[in-house]
Amino acid sequence: NIHRVLSDNGISAPFKSIIGYDDVSNGHQKPDAYSGIKCVESIFGHAENRQLMYIGDHEADTQFARNIEQQLGGQSKVIAVAAAYSGAMPEHWSVQPDYVARTVDELFSIIAQHT
């Protein structure tokens, strides 16, 4: 599972909250907003009045970001970023992200614009 992989690779320390597949019931898997809201609430105590960024390489990740924002009723902005450097082709997705990062450097630049 994701907790073990991060720990085995010595990179778990920067993560304040990790909600993986094993932590969410089948009915609440992505793109359902439940796990995203649960993660944000575990970090901040609540999910309202936040600017969040969700980075993913599948159309379902962009839909997940949209679903979180909708579930929060417009009280938070969820920025969807497609990580296209992994081979993803977001230009073919029916749900479009706010940004497309074609390289890791582009991803860092997008993040920097919002911090």
C-alpha cells in the first residue's frame, strides 16, 4: 500500500496526510470526493475556505478535483493539474484540467504560481 511504499523509500516524512485505496470503501473511491475531503480535513481540521491543488495523470484525477470543489459548495477552489510528462494526453479528456504540466519543471512552476 501507499504508506509502505513511501516509508520503504524514505519519503513519507513530508506528507501530513495520506489517504490511499485501502483507506476508502469501494463506494467512495476516486473520482468520488470523499477521500479528498477526508485528507484535507485531516491536515487543516476543515476543508472550507482553502485553495487546493490536485495533481494527477488520469482524467479521473481531474474529475476528482472538480468533485471535491463541487462537494465543498464553492467554499474552496481546487486547482486541477494534469501531469502529462507521464504519457497522459489531457487534450483528449472530456474533463479538462486548469493546467497541464508537460515536464516536472513546468509542474514546479505551476505550483510556484499558487504559493
